Amino acid sequence: MSDLENLCIRVTKVYDWVTRQVDKDYTFNGKTGLADLGFTCNGTPSNNPCALIDDGEDFFVSVVPTDSEGNVIPLNEIECREVGTRRDIFVEELGIELQLVKIKKQGFFAVELREEEDGPVVCVSEPVPFCIFERFLLCAPEGTDVNCHIYDFFGTGVVCCNNGDFLDLALTLTICQSVQAEAEVKLEVEGKLCQPREDIAAPIVERVCPDITYPPQCPEIFPPDH
């Protein structure tokens, strides 16, 4: 005879899930662009990083996410969230009504310059603000929450110098995001309750911890038979 029983569990159901890459281009021109970047090179404020390299050489450009003070932050602290209200859209080719969801990503990044690709950072900029707004078509009916997290964040670019003078810095910021529509639901499943395994530890003289128990169910009335 099976020792399985019908159980009602609370879980997060994923109604829809998409990933998307978004790229945003930045250009910092001349003295104004250099002032906006506010580089510090080798620990000293610098108004001309081009003075650090010879003509014909290039910097390796990268970015890191930061807070407003320039402190590096982990990816899960970058703001990525739903804004505004959803709108129902009937997608004729799919024969289904979906929801138009608006997602905003906002924060700061610092530009890092290296003389060698895997070498130490020689110049780092002040925090540069960014704000990106996008629309997604999702199965996100009323009652669902739309959660967004960023799982990769990087930038590539080039610094243009001429005779040791800064001309401009062109940069592409790339954000990789995962967007899910979710809701908490109750599921009826067939299974049995888990118990902890025996502890692999030195034996104790007297057991004082009680066994883990669960409240009894009422299978006569719940989950109901269908």
C-alpha cells in the first residue's frame, strides 16, 4: 500500500518568464565630457587620462555598477522594477490576451580604464547615472507580481586621444535582465511529509531536543476529491 497522501502546498507559480538584453550608448565629448566623467587616475584627480598612454596605444574600457557615492554594488542591488499600470493587449497571431508591462532600470555605473586587458585599473570615473525604460508583453493578469532582476551588467568602449589630449569616450552599456510574472498559489500534490535525516555527529549522552512534528491534516474534507 502506498504511503503517499494528498497534500496542499503553497508555492510561487511562474506565469511568464523572459530574458532580454538592453544596450545603451553613451558618448562623452571634449572638455565637457571629461568633466562629466571626473576621472581619478592612480589615486589622483585627473583631467586628462590620455596623458598616461602613448599615441597609438588604447585603454581597455569597462564599467561596474555603483551607488550614488561610487561604491561598487552587487547586481541584485541595481534597481529593476515595474512602473505605471498594465494594459491588456490582444495578440492576434497568438490568439491570447497579454499584458503590457513597463520596466524601469535605474542606477549608476563607474567607467574603469586599464592599460592592459587584465591589468589593474589606472583610472576610474565618478558615478554616471543611467535610467532605461522598456515595455514587455507578458502573461501577467491581475493578482500577479512582476519581478525583475539583473544577472549581468557590463560595458565596452573606446577612448579617443590625439597627441596626448582627450577627444571623447564612446561607451555601450549592456544590461542582461530576467523578468517574471509570479503569484502565490496553493497546489494539491501527491507525496509525503519529509523528516530530517539522522545527524552525523558525536553521540550525546541524553537527547533533549524533541522530534519535529507537523499539525495533523483533515483528509476527510481537504483537499477535496474531484
